[in-house]
Amino acid sequence: LCAVRYTGVAGAPFRQEQHRRTVPPGEEETVTMTVTFAEYQPHVGDQDALKLTAAGAVQETGQVVAKELRVRLHTPELTLTV
């Protein structure tokens, strides 16, 4: 997991996890990773996104599968009533 600047330049990874799973053919498995604001806040600016890269390998063939997900961060709208 790393921050990506609005220019598209990725920063250094600030979180990495490894999970070893055996998934039978035709099936899916979900792995959840919770990232708190306190963890990612020092790495992002006003117009940044987070980039998550996941990779896996087929043990029998050595084929590698990779997927990348970008999550755009939005500041919540603030409404004041006086």
C-alpha cells in the first residue's frame, strides 16, 4: 500500500502484508486489510490516492497474477450552522 500523488507518481510503500492461501479452481476468497487514518495520513496530501497492489502465483505453473486498485481520498463536506 502506498500513496499516489495527483501527478501519478507513487510514493514508497508504507504497509505490506503477506497471506498464503490455497484457492480451489473457480472459487474466490476475500482478504480484508483495514488501514486507519492515523496510518495513512502522514503519507498523503490534499489530492492524493492510495494504491493497493495484490499479487498471487499459481503454484503448479508459476504463473503470476497481479491486480492494482486505486482509492481516491475525499475530504468530507463540512456544514456549519450558526
